Amino acid sequence: MGQYFFLFILGLGIYLRINRGKTIDKFCNDYHNAIHSGNRIEALNLGRRYYSKTRSGFFGLSSGRLTIYDEQAITNDLSVMK
């Protein structure tokens, strides 16, 4: 019985990890598309969502708050927009 529970938890963890990666990839693509489109407001909002998602931890247990380094990276990306 304990083996099946362990396998279930392991499978659930793998599934969540794969799903989280797909979500982060989607946010990353949306952010870079907004940068290339030239829409600063949309790029700023999507950049904050993307970096927040990368800070959210494996099970989403950490706060997902942006760091000063995240804000600086977004600012650098916005500064090179046309």
C-alpha cells in the first residue's frame, strides 16, 4: 500500500513539474513577443508576471515576489525597445 502512495506522489510531482515548465515557457514567449511588438505597458505587465512565476517555487509555496534584480532585468529589456 505504501509503495502505491509513493508512486502516486512521485507521479504527481513529475506532472506538476512538467506543467509548471510549460506555464513558464508560455509566459516567457508572451513577454518576448510583447517586447518585440513595442508595447511597453504590455511588456512591463507580462515581464512582471513571468518573473513572478519563476520565483513561485516548485509547488507554488514561495511568495513569487519580484526581486530588485528582476525589476532591473525588466527595465533593461524595456530600455532597448524601439
